Amino acid sequence: MRRSREMVTTVAITGALLIAAGLTGFASTDAATTNAVDAVAAIQDVAPAAVSGVAAAAADGDMAARATVAGETTVSVPVNAEGGVQLGAPGAGPDMTIGLPFADQAAMAADSREAGVVVFDNNNGSSTVPVIHQDGTTQIVTVINNENSPKRYDYLIKLHGGANLTLTDNGSVTVANADRSYEAEIAAPWAKDADGNALSTHYEVDGNTLTQVIDFNADTAFPVVADPSVITTTYTYSRADVERMWNTYQWYGTICNVVPGLNYMVSLLCPGGARLKDAVSSAHYQSKRVKATFYNCGFTYCNYYEYKVTS
């Protein structure tokens, strides 16, 4: 059963993604590997943070990489680009799917030989590099090879209940479903040439499609690296969720501290410890919900969740 909750997320489209070497299902030709290695090198040259602090991820079926970050969000990157990058709660279906540019013509995920990073060659002079970071950020980076490459990159965003995209004054985009039980913030875009100089770029919105437009010409230093990221996450658990969590506490108590391999409803109680348990208890007796907000300080050691009882 799908959990009803509000999720607020900051998304940036740039990218690098972590995957262990030797995973199956990737394009393995020399040309594919060379392109992947070159794409990651281009990112490292002008935006090294995009490919640092990558989360430990593993291949899983048709997913090239899957990792649970910040305790409550699972991010999955497909072997086939047409699957899109998926974000959701552990053990559940995706809350949000971000379609990748030119997915219908892109090659399968290729191993870049860089500590778990894979790359999609779009077969048009551009590559897409999704990245899952340890601190909860997800990036989807585009690497553009020459002046003949496309200048427009589409991201079809899907949410349960439909996706409404709103372009804000600061260049970022708000994504929400109809009842606003799920919300996301897509950070303002950026783009850099091979010398590290900023290039003009902006978002356009058409229905539930987000398009990043990058301005370059024959005089631009290539390759160009361009961006959209997910860094702050808020879940609001429904009354039904609260009661299930309350009942789980009654049955299992602190069992999550000593028994591995528990089911999702038990394991989701573990990261919050006493603070989450107190919030669930208060919400139970007040017939209210619990909001869990993830605060990203930029470093794994100081990230934390805050739990509040809400109506």
C-alpha cells in the first residue's frame, strides 16, 4: 500500500552517479567506456563536487544503481535511460520519476571506471551522468561535446497524482502533485565551459516537462558541463501512517536496534531513534500527523532529521 506523505525536495540537473565496478548490464565496448571516462573527466575539471561524496550504490535488476540516502529516500538509476531516475521511500514504488534527455536514443549505461559512476551516451554529441550523493543530493549532469550538440534538454517529471511545475523568480522550479501531498524544488540551473566560465542557461516549463536551455556557439570552449539536484527532503506521514508506526512500536519496541533485515515499516523507525518515536507517540494521542524534515548541512556527519507533530 502506498504511504501518503508530503515530500519536499531540491533537485538539480547536473550529474554523476555511484556504482560498483563489475556490475552487469552496462554497455561494455571500448568506445562506450572511453566516452564515459571522458564525460566524467570533463565534470571533474570544472565541477568536481558533482562527482565527489558519491553514495554507495548497487545494481538491482534493471537498475544500474540504487542507493538509500539520508535514511528515508531511495534513488535508482536505470540501466536503460528510458526508465528515468526514480526517487521514493525505501521498499516502495517511486514518488517521483525524472525522465532523462534523449532517452529513446541513448545507449545503455556505461561504466566510467570512476568509482561507480555510469554515463548515458545520447548519441548526439551529449552525455547524461546521474549521481547519487551521500548527503542526500541527487544530480543529473549533462556533458556537451561540441557546437553541433543540442542546446535543449528535456526532463519529463512524473508524480503520483500528476505533476504541476512552476517556474519561480530565482530560476528554480517547484514541482507538486494536485493535492500538494508531494512537493519538490528543482534548483536554478548552471552551465560551465571547459575553462570553468559560466554560460547563460535557463529553464522552460511546458506541462510536466522541464527543459534546460544552454547557450553556446562555435567559440565556446568545449566540453560544456550543465546542470538540475535533490538536497532537502520533507515527508509528512498521514494519520494512517502514524497509527501503523505507533502499532509497530508497540509490537517491536526497540527491536530495530538489534535485529537486521526488518521490513520497511519497522526499519523506517530506526533512523529517527527516540525523537521519531516521541513524535509518533504525540501524534497518536493527538490524532495528528508527523512531518520529518531532512536538513542538509553539506557534510554527511552533520545532516539530521527534525520531527514535528502537525495537523
